[in-house]
Amino acid sequence: DGARVLSKSTIIVGNGAGRPSNNNKFRLLSGSVMRQHENIVVGKNNNSDNQDISDNVFEMRGTAKAKTILQMENKSIMVGYSDKNNRPARNNRFILGPYSELTGVASLNIGMEKHCKNSGNAFVLAGGNALVDNLTICDNNFIELDLATAPKPLLVNKDVYFGEGACIKVVNAEKVRPGQYPVLAWKGDSTGIDRIKLDPSMDASRWVLDVRKDRKQIVLY
């Protein structure tokens, strides 16, 4: 709480260097202000012999009296990252909680990989504000919308890309009444926009994911 942080190094939450790396957490809480001059990686697999890189979390969460701020200096955030032929990184999360603000992100990559099968990694919209330049959601990774926290949409200044099996996952839907919930808006190009789906576990009779290509936005209602 109330930290003032200046970081000039890459931050890796869950760094698998030849061994499993699970359940690591970085929490930036009430009233904290952080400037980050290098990339942030949540769940990184560096070695083909790793058994498991999963359930690592970077969380931002403020209060009504003390907002939490993360200012990226035109650097990237990667949630679930594997390079070359390493084993997958799965179920890692970046949580943007209430009264938090994320800016200055050059690229937000969910499930970034080269010849791997990262899956289940998520950027969680849980009440905070986020503005990024570019968004990539790789195969079988997702944006999660926590309806219990009055989530705000993810805003993208430039382009968006969706891989096969990319989806919008929703939690705590049973706690709210039906209504319109903006999920994502972008200004540039959209690649793979027809691939984005609502999480199969959602009740399709009650909820619809409306992909509005002409308006460059996605809305849940």
C-alpha cells in the first residue's frame, strides 16, 4: 500500500528456468504509483524441461480514496510467455482491479508463444482503467470480465489480433442483472475478429457477445 516504485528492469512473475514456477504473485495495492521502464511478464517458460508454469498473478487494486497507478514507459506486458520449443505457460493472469489505472503499454500479449501451446492465460477486467497501443490474444487465451466489480472496457489505441479459440470469459454473471457491458474498443485494424467467442461455459440463452465491427467495439449484453 502507498508504495512509490521506479523499476528499470524487466519484471517476471513466475520465471521457469529449468523448474516449475507456480502461484507467484506481484501485488500493487492501495495508493501505489509505479513507473516501469522495461517489460512485465507473468508466467514465463524458459526451458523445454519445465513441468509447469501456471497460476502466476500480477494484480493492481486501489480504493476510492487511493487510486493505484502503473505507468509503462512504452513497454509490453506479456501474460503467459514461451519461446522456441519450450513447454506451455498456462492460467497466468494480470488483474486490473477497482480504482487502478494502467497506461503507456506498447503491446499487451496474452499467451504469447513461438511453436508452443500456451492456453488459459488472461487479462482480467475487474474495475480498473487500461489504455494500450496494441492487443494480441493468442490461440485459446482470453480476456476475463468480472461483472461483480463494475468492469470498464479495455481501450486499444491501434490494432487488435485474435487467435483461434480466443474468447471473452465472464465470472460472477449470476450476481448482476442483464444489461450492456462494454468489453473492448479499438481504433486501428482488427485481425481474426470473427474468431472471438463468448466463453462456452456462459449461458448462451441469457448472454450475447456483440462484435460491432463498424463501431470497433465488443459489448456483452
